[in-house]
Amino acid sequence: MCLIFGLALPAGCIFSPHRDDTCKNCGGPPPVYPPLINPFLVLSALETAYQHKDSTEIKLIYDENYEGSSFDPQNANSTISLRKLDEVRHVEALYRTTTISNVTLQFPASMFRETDLNDPPGWTMIKVQGLLFEIDDAGTTYNLLANNIQEFKFIPTAPDSTSPTDTTWKIVRWTELP
């Protein structure tokens, strides 16, 4: 976890890798993202954006009112609060750090959509256990968030003329649970 937040801090101005005919990090064509028409596809897009260290896509995945909460790696009784800009800067830092050779974010095959009655109408939630999040930095692999439960909450946007279903989804909350 220290690595995640340490990489987010040095970010200055916002840098978004441009998309063209080749992917800087993979040498092939640029990534293809699923449409953000349901929460599961949003998580799929999040996986791909991390794998390609693509802050441009990250900006589309998180809602402007996003709030994240994680454990402080130095003090398990304390939490760290995150905003959309923090998430974007984190991915920008991964992109700029030349010693990071690979980023893997993989959600488990089986996930279920739930409703939290305390949330505003229309929101939905997916709780995830067994998330694989690894960063390979200069030959050392850091396995992050491995044993905790991750709770993602999504907000719909409708009507959205860019969506074939007239609705798109974004992550509005993320909470790391013990």
C-alpha cells in the first residue's frame, strides 16, 4: 500500500498518455475498452486501464464525486481518503515510473451485484474478495489488497447519448474492508 500512495504523491500537472496506433506499455495496438453500460463492465475497464497505466480511461471510470477509503499502511487503525484526482494521479505515476514493468489488476470470476438500502436510489454495489492487484517494480512484485474485501459502489448516468443502453455507470465509492 505504501507504494500505491507514494507513487500518487509526486504527481504534479495532470499527464494523460495519448492513444495512438501503438500502446507505449505493450508495443501493440491501443487497448479496447468495454462500454461503461453496467458495473461489471466498469470493473473490466478498470482492469484494462491499470494494465495499460491509462489515466485517460481512469478519468472516465470514476465519478466526479468519487470517495475512496483505504487502510493506512503505517497504522491499521487509520484510514486514507481518496478522491478522483488521487486515483488519476496514481495511474499517471505508474505510467511515468520506468522501473514499473507490469501492473496486474484482476477481479475474481464470480461477482454479485447488491443493493445497499442506505445508498441513494439507483446506486448499486459489488463486493469483491480475492482481488489480484500486483505491481512489478524493478524485479520486486508487490501484492496489494490481497486479503481484504473491496466494496465498489456505482452511480448511473442517464440519459447518456454516448451509451447504446442510454445509461452509463461510474465508480462513486470504493471502500477497503478488513
